[in-house]
Amino acid sequence: MLTKEQLRDWVNEYSDELYRFIIMRVQDDALAKDLVQETFLAAFKSRSRYKQGSEPLAWLYTIIKNKMIDHYRARQRKPTHSLDDQPHIDAVLFDSKGGWKYKPASRFFSADMGKAERDEFWDILRDCQGDLPEKQRLAFVFKYLEGWDSEQICKELDISSSNYWVLIHRAKLKLRQCLETKWLNA
Amino acid sequence: MMNCKEATRAIEKKAEGKLSFWQRVQLNVHLVMCKPCWRFKAHWNIISLFLEKTPAKHKLSNSDKNLILNKIDDEI
């Protein structure tokens, strides 16, 4: 069974990885740190379920993912966070005939960029994610960071599949636009 | 003829295998002719590539780690 000493070692060894994981998925740094802390405490509480010798990080990931989902669900219940009240990005980017008003620029991040530029990408992405309405942001996180399929996402967000396409489409339009703008202006 | 708004949505549907044969043909024709939509698709290919690997740059400070350790000492 997991001992307190072992748990302390885990904090030193795995807290960075858990933080790295969660910081891209929640918008608030203080919350990310809280969730990391809670994860270790929860691990100790359910220590009878940990098998000595099995991979600690895999187990900790399971716990922190559950914490993240709990957090999303709690937020979803607050109506102020689920309202999609910004002007729709499709109306901003496209004219009434569905043609581009603001065309994607030729300059963009490229696949062969070095480490510094990739780090910059993640900073900007985090910023841009924060500008998305809550449901769009969650659809994006579940799809692109968690790799969930559309059925799972519809179930979690309690939306229809046509709603799902609208959310993902808007999230993609808005994120790309935001990445481009913030990167070109950086 | 598919317009750009429809085409950008169809790109996603195609990636998830949810586009009919006829829609795929329409999308491909559109992408050949429409540079902005082609760019939209290319940009998202890059974004998806980047998203596959989360960066190692985020780290907790020692004082953050100590906070967790202190909490463990308090509660356990």
C-alpha cells in the first residue's frame, strides 16, 4: 500500500507532469495548482486501490482527469458560464453568402518550427482558448487534447450532433483566427 | 457549389469520416479553387500536429511543491 513517504516522493517526481497536463485544460493557474494538490490527497485517500509496482503516473492521471471532469460539470451547472453570448464567429468571418470576409493569412506557424516557437504557440493557444465561449472551449479540449470521439463529447456536454458540429466549427474558426492575429502581432 | 463557410465545416466532417461521397467531391473541388480555404485546412493541419505533443515548458515552482507537501503533512 502507498505510504506517506512514497506520496511525498511522488509529489517531487510527478507534480510537474500533472501540472503541465492540467494547465492546458483549465483556464486558471490557481485552479490548476489546486487540482494537482487535490490529486495527491485523493490518491492517498484511495491508496488501498493502488497496486505496488504499477505505474504511479497512469494512476495519478486517472485521478486528475476525473477531477477535471467534475470541475467542468460543476461549472456547466452555472448558467452564466454556459451562455454562448458573444457574436458568432461565423458572422464575423464570413459574409452573407458564406464567403470569407477575413481570409486566412499566408504566414502562419509552420510544422518545422523550433522549440522556442512551439513554446510561443502554446502560450498563445492558452490565451486564445480563454477567449472561447465555455462550450466551444470544452468541445475543443475534449476533442483535441483528450481525443474523445464526437459521441462522447455530445454526451458530456448534453448536446445534439448538429450542435456539436456548430461548436467545433466555431471553435476552429475562432482559434485559428486568434492564433494568427496574436502571432503576427507578437 | 459549396461556399467557404460550408467548406470549412466540411473539412472537419471529412476528418471524422462523416462526409458523403458527393460532399467529399464538392469539398475537394472547392479546395482546389479556393486558396483561403486551402490555407484554413493547412493551418489546422499544423495546429493538430502541435497539439499532439504538450510542451515541457510548464513547471511548478519549488514553493508550489512545498505547499503540496505541507498540505500532505497537515492532512495525513
